[in-house]
Amino acid sequence: MTPNAPTPILDKIQSPADVKDLNMDQMARLCQEIRNEVVRVVSVTGGHLGASLGVVELTVALHHVFDLPEDKLIWDVGHQSYPHKMLTGRRDRMPTLRQGGGLSGFVKRSESDYDPFGTGHSSTSISAGLGMAAGRDLQQRDNHVVAVIGDGSMSAGMAYEALNNAGYLKSRLIVILNDNDMSIAPPVGALSAYLSRVVSSKSFLSLRSIAKDLSKRLPRTLEHAAARADAYSRGFVTGGTLFEELGFYYLGPIDGHNLEHLLPVLRNARDAEFVGGAPGPLLIHVVTEKGKGYRPAEEQRDKYHGVGRFDVVTGEFIKGSSNHPSYTKVFGETLVREAERDDRIVAITAAMPAGTGTDLFGKRFPHRFFDVGIAEQHAVTFAAGLACEGLKPFCAIYSSFLQRAYDQVVHDVALQNLPVRFPIDRAGPVGADGATHAGSYDVAFLGCIPNMVLMAAADEADLDRMVTTAAHYDEGPIAFRYPRGDGIGVDMPEVPEVLEIGRGRVMREGTEVAILSLGTRLQAALQAAEDLDARGVSCTVADARFAKPLDLALIDRLADGHAVLITVEEGSVGGFGSLVAQHLASTGKLDGRLRFRPMVLPDRYLDHDTQDRQYDVAGLSAGHMVAAALTALGREVMVGA
């Protein structure tokens, strides 16, 4: 890998039309230039490196063969899309990747006409592609729809639901399975590529169609035998029996880094007429290597999946200014500590061991650790089954990913009052990952569920206490949320502490204004109180700790003893503030002198930026709290004044 290597071919690419004019040698050189450019850009901006490096040849081949944007190309998850962005007129903006006002780290419809479907979560491409294909058919158009799925996305049930429906509808749809972890088949060479070219060719399709027509004239037993022979002979050679049974015509596996293998198969798939007995949907199985072309990413695929800034030459990550442990690490280490004391504790993750910190648990207790793949729904119900057997499951899922398992949380866990523990990582704004990964809604969608206990850590020490509390709580489901990023540097508990369920704490006393914080906005609330004191306004600050059950005694005390009560949370409307308002209204405390002001995330999606900037844009900074307090007291003030 050569830093700042020249890119003479890539420099001339303004759209996929320019890729079509390249010969094989030029496309091979273009692939190397793209690979160098991806590494160079991501080393500065951070982002998803390994997956994008793995699809360079596939991306070039797709842009060479298909007519974009008339043909629809859907990238599952979207973290494989950096080469695609470079070939679709966005190369000059790549240095803004994941930066405020810059390019998204995922696929975004509003960003380009070449992005027909926005993706940030996995396993949606086949469903979306099938919808586009059905819509095309209803409108009697003839464009192609291509869905590229992989990088773990085929482990989610939604992908198989879509495959099943596509096989039934038989719409003309091309699904490309990017198999980059050898989970289905090992890399293969010239023989498999030759077979894929043969079985995707028009002559083979025509011959197969004739054979099927002939078999229908045979007695039923022979017709059935002929059909099975056709499917299983190809399934035996290529490994595609599963997809054939779902109604797909399977091609592969083929080498996803060999343009001489990729291009003929893609052309054949594009040109197939899909008539006269040939199938509607096709699945092309492409084998790639995650991190291809950059040795550090090849050798440590999980570590280089999503990265921060790093040195291109050495591959070493550039450390940030904080020396404090991340919330994710605090959770992982505390869970290991509790599991040392209690062998009933088990951990579940949905394909995010490093992202959730459960990798630490898995290394220490491999037989008590379960990575179920990108299958959040299954993860939750699987945890419920473990709880039924007397174990203590910690089902660790990002806030935005837990949205995908909401029915299971309600029906399979809470309705049965099973003691499943839900560590909720990435709560609140998540910075560079933007709206697709923001943890905005978990307080709202969990706070309305009976039997649920819901906590939010104000700092890393309180997260330690909440892990311990969850480990000791056996009366029903319990969840605790914490943000992305590093802690603030507070002293950690010397001895594990179990919190009293439903009890908050007062951090400082005042007389006029009370700020009741849930989560890590507590430090901003304390700063706001200092600023208010400097203006002659006495301010109390309390940490709710629990959104459910509420500390009703604390809320009543704050409401009765102050003219203004402000709630602050890193979540949407309908969450903690709404629960507090419900209590105040039901007890008549909103009918008198109290001025209640809930501060929540705005009712819109926040674009990618730094977390500090997102909090400011959301109106949740210390300055905004000061302004809310002074305005409620009838004093005009400018934010930041």
C-alpha cells in the first residue's frame, strides 16, 4: 500500500458511464487506485474499511456491466459502498466522509441518484430490491434490480423472508451474495468460474428450458425425477441447493477479486431473458476477502471492520486525547467481574462482540457466550429461553438495533416477566455514524412496557453499578443504556454496588430551578447550574438514574420545592420527560405554580457530526438548559450569552 499514490484513471471517472469505456487492464488498474484511495481517506476520517476494500472489483464490474442509475443497485448495510461513492461523482467529497456536512458513511437516497435505497442496518436489500422489481413489473419497465448482500447480513431472518417471497413472485431480480468470511463456501478458482459462466449463459438457459418443456411431456414420475436431477446436479457442483429450493437460480461460487470471472457472469445475468421456463430471481455467489489489499485489514478483519484514524504505513490506530475507558469497555469488564462470581451469567450478542464489549466476556467464558449473528429478534427470544432455564442472560444490543426486536422484547420477555438483562450500547447521538445508528427511541419504546426496569448511566461509575444491579435483579426484565464514546474520568467503585430500584440521587441543592437529568447529560446539567448560580438563580440538579420505575418521591420533592422543573434526556419525545409529565399531571402538580419544561432530542433526524455538535444542534447543551430555565422564569436570554 503506497500512501498518496497517483490515481490517473480514477481521476477521470465522473460517473459509471466512464467505467464502461475501460478495458480489462484499465479496470484492473482502477481497482488498485480505488483501494489505495479508500485506505488513504479512511485513515483520516475513520469509517468502515474492511468491507469496502473487499468489494472493489465487484463494484467496478457492476458499474461496468449495468446502466446506473436506470438499473437499481442496492448495497446492503451500506458500509460496503465507499468504492461505489467514488465511481458515482462523489470522489472529490470523500475527505468529508462521516464529517459534519459531508458524505454519509452509509448509502443515502438524498445524497445521490445512484443510491436508490438508504441503508444503515443490515439485511434489507433483498426486500427493498424485490419491492422495486415488483414496482417495475407493475409499471411495465425493463430495468434491472441488483441487491448486493453480505458481510454477515445473510445471518438475519429478514433476508430469508425476502428470498422466500422472491422465489414465489418470480420477479426478475439479481441478488449478489458477497461471501467475505468463507461462511458458506471456500474460495474457488477457474473451474467454478467456468461452471458459473456456462450455467449462466443463454445457451445453457435455453437448453434447460427445452429440457423442462420436454420433461412435462413425460410421465409424472419421470418429470419429477428430471426436475430433481437438474436442481441437485447443479446444487452438488456449486453448493446452491438451499437457494434453489427457495426458488432462485444459483450461480457460483466465483472469485470476487477476478474481473475475468466476474464480468462474464454479470453480463450473462444481465442479458438472460428470464422466459420460457428460465427462473425469475438469480443469486450470484461471490467469494471475497474482507480487507483485501491492505495487510493489516486482511490479518485482523474484525478490528479493521470499523476504524478510527490510523497510520497508513504501519496500520496503527491514532489514539484520541481521552485517557478514560470507553463505556463499552467498562460494561465488558464489569460483566466479566460479575460472571466470575456467578456462573449463571451468560452473554448474547447479535454479531457485535467488539462493538458491545461482549468480546471480553467471550474470551473469558467461551462456553457461556453466544454470538447469534445479525439476528436481533432471535437474540432476544433466545435470551428469554435461557432465562426460563434459570440462567442470567445479558442480551447486549445497540439501541438502534434493538428496534428490530421490539416485538420479542414485549411478547417473549416482558409479557412473561422473564429476567432478561438488556445492556443498550450507543444510546443517544452517536456522532459520525449519524441517524441510522442513533439511539434516540429506546426510553420511549421501553418505558411504556409493563414489568420493565429501565436505567440510564450518567457516567462510567454508574454504568458499573447498573451492570451489578442487573446481575442481582431476578424479578423481571431490566435494561440499562449508555452512550458511545469514553467516560468522563470519575472514580470507579472500589466495591461492587447494587442500586436501589427506582431511586435517584440529588447532586447539588438549590431553591428556584430544578434540573432532573437522565443519562450522561448530567455533567452539562451541573455546568448549567453553575452558570445559573452566577446569574443569581439557585439551581438543584438531580440524577434520575431510573426512567422506570420513576422515583416519585424525588419528583414530588423537586416539583414542590422549585418554581421550575426541567427534565433532560438523550432521547426522543415520549420518553423520560413524558413519563414525568404523566405523573405530574395525574397528581395535579401541573395545575398550580410549577413551570415544567422537558428537554428532549428534536423531532427530526440528526445528521452525522461530532457528538458535541449533535448535542448542541439538538438543544441539549448546558447553554440551552440555562436558556430554558431563564425563559421559564420570565427572563429573556440568548443561548451562550
